[in-house]
Amino acid sequence: MSLQSLPVDQIFPELCSLLKQQTRLVLQAEPGAGKSTRLPLLLVKEGENLSGQFSPNNQIIILEPRRVAARQIAHYLAKQLNEKVGQTIGLAMRGENHTSSQTVLTVVTDGVLVKMLQQDPELSGIGLVIFDEFHERSLSSDLALALSMDCQQLNENLALLIMSATIDIKNISEQLDASVISAAGRQFPIEYRYVPSELIPTADNIVSAIKTALAETHSSILVFLPGMADIKRVSSYIASHLPNNTEVHSLFGGLSIDQQVKAIEPAPKGKRKIVLATNIAQTSLTIDGIDVVIDSGQEKVNVYQPRINADTLISQAISKSSAAQRAGRAGRLRPGVCYRLGSEEHWGRKPTFDVAEIERSDLSQLLLEITLWGSQFDDLFWASKPEISALKAAEKKLVALQYLERSQTEVKKLGHEASTENAQSKLITTTLSTQYQSFGSDIRLTRLLSYAKQMGPVFIQTGCYLSAWLDVGLNDSQIRIPENISDMLSVNPAKPDKMPTRVAKQYRKIATKLSIETVKR
């Protein structure tokens, strides 16, 4: 196994030494250090922890918060070993599991790691869990870390490694009582150019910046935009302004795997490419041929709205740490240029770090997972905590949806008008909570399926069909949910061959779990 030396090689001996003595470490690695692409291979080849050499019986799990990055990293690592994914290097995401008896290292998404922990609280056979790009702080990543730290009480040899380039290292290391290792990056120089723009850049502002970059540079271009609608709007605006040798690709979470792969592969010889992306391309991904970044300085995030008791997708300014990550995409392989929409002074006023998802999102599903774990929120580790009101709202929703209920002892003790104050310790899970674990859907769709199952066979088929449309449609830009529910039901739900392929696949999956017969293709 011939591996190119990168900056992480220099700190690897120290890291190995600490892994044989400690179970919590923090690695601050600047862009280009090789933390995601080189370090895992070193660990597979030479790494060991308190249980000895890493092997199929003492495995490594790497958590990647984004599916496209998880897939790219797994395939890259396997290629370096002249193998296919599923041999030494595994990959596990929702709906996919490519592992075998010879797998030593598996790249997983955060939801998969949470499920692994819920099914096996000891993480038997796992020696090291690596949290890559931890600065992204998704709800599932925070939960996975909290459960993993609790798991260490049962699996004393389990080591946890937190990795990031831009997280507040001092704060997280003190909270975890963990040693810190730093690795220099291998980043080429980046020239920053500030482009006049509205305070919130418009599509016209973005198109103008793209035309400027096309005229002033000769490389492919990565453009960061807030969301899918913005990408489609800019794509339509720029179409008539492109030279013949330039292609445009989109990159966001709802695309098919083939479309995502096409977006990140090198442009054909003699051509340039423009990749219009959300912050899915902000970390872990290296897109060959990209030396130019155009940053709108905006992103879309979910924010909990108490009035409607649900999350709403809003646009907001990015942080300085996110801006640094985005700019870094331009200097991975050679010197690059980063065009920023707005003045340098405006960019200097951005917040230093992102607000973690746990501080701004609906916590219902998080709280349910904690309750199923058999714990309470305050008993677990959290890098930052939400407002108490957010936890109480989540608790109230879970009771309303019948995932949690008061024990009869508590009902008698507190009376029918009992306040929800300090109620978390007085609530127990219901049968619906068990169904949630079995169905694999979110809490609202699980409630829909459970109710349909109670109502009888016809309702079950319809419930599965509705659930499949909603689940796939809300996560796949290629599936448009019909405006009228009657249009959804115009197809016989017992015949998946009449549905869009991805809806049919999800329908069969849900129907199988509920033991419903479907007509085969």
C-alpha cells in the first residue's frame, strides 16, 4: 500500500501513542492535512487502541455528516487499497450497507451511528469512533457523540476522536477533558476578491460574479448558493451567457447519486465546469479542477418556530468559519481565487462560528431517541444546550403524538391538571415508540403509519403510499409531490410499478416492514 505523505503523517505517531493511553482525543487539522483521506488509511495499516491493532474484530467507525462526502471518502479510501467498498473499507448510509467480514473501517452517516448505538449500546467490536467535520454540529452528530460517551461506560476500550479544522478547539477539549493534537494544512494560497452586491445577493449579482470569474480565470468554478431554488434560478439565468466549452452542474442533497457523482468528477478535457452547490460542498469534498470559488455568503437552515410547532427553512448569513471552509475549496490542489459577494467590511462582521442545530431546531426526535436510550437530556454530554422552552415544547409534542405518556403512578400523584414542569423524568415510552424504531421513518410519518395500521388493510396501503411520497418527495428534488391528495391516490397503492421509481422503492420498504403484500414488477 503506497500512500502519499501528508501533514497528518507527522502527528500520527503521537496520535497512536495517545490512543493506547486515552479514550478521548481532539484533532485540529487544517484543510489539506489529510485527516479524512490519509489518516484513516494510516489507522487501518498501523493504528491501535487499548484493545490492540485495529481489525475486523476491533473496528473503526468514521462519522461523516453528509451523504455525498461519506460516499466519496469511502470510495477514495477503498481505491487507495486497490479494493472495492465493502472489503477493508465499508460504507453504511440510510438504505445502504456495504460491509463484510473483512471490513476494518466503515464510513457512516450520523443517523446510522445513532441506530447502531440504539441496537447495541456497547458498540461491540468497535474500537474507535471518529467524528469528522464536527464543527457542523448536526442534531444527529451531537446525539451520536452523547450516546457514544455514555457507551464508554460499558465499553471502556472504546476511543472517540473529534476532528475539525474550524471548531472552537479550546472549548470542546475542555468539555471532553481530551488531549488536543494539531496538524498543519497543505493549503495553496487563495486570493480574495470582493464583488459589489446587494446586502443579500440576488440572482443577478451571482450571475454577474460568475461572468466576471469566467473572464478573469481559466479554471472550473464552484458557486455556493443558499438552496435548491436559488441553484435552479441561477442556472436558468446563466445558461445564455456560457461559452461553448463550459458545463453547468448542480450539487445538493436531493439529487440522485449519479447526479452528485457527475457534479464532483473532473470536467472533460478541454472544458470548464461550473458547479452550483449548497453547503453540501463546504467540507470533506474535493472537486477536481476547481480553483475558483464564488461565495454568496448565504445558507439555508432549519429554525424552530414555536407558533407552528415545527421547523421552517430560512436563509441567513454564514459564519466566518463556514466562509473559511468554502474558500478552502479553491486552494486544495493549486493556488486559487475566492470571489465574495459584498464588501470586505461586511464579511468581517460575520459571526465567528455557526449556531449549532441543537440550539435552533425542533428537538422532538432527539428527545425521543434519548428516552429510548433510557436516559434524560441532562444526564448526557452536550457541547451546547438549547433553551429549556425548546425541550418542553418537544416533550409536549411527543405526548400529543402519543410517543410518550405519564406513568399511572405519576398521573395519580400529580392529578389530571399536572403541569409539564420537570415532566421529562415522569414520562415513559409507548408502543408507538417501539414502532418508530421498527418503521425507520420520522415521528410524524410513523404516527401516520401506526394510525393507518389500526384502521385496517385498505388504510395501511394508503398510509404506506402517502408515507412513501412524503418521505421521498421531501428528500428528493426529482420527485414532485402532487398538489392534491386525490392525485396521489389515483394510483393503486398495491401496484408499485405505477409509481415513480424512488417512491415505489420506499413504498416496498415500508410495506415489507408492515408485512403488506405488493404486486411485483
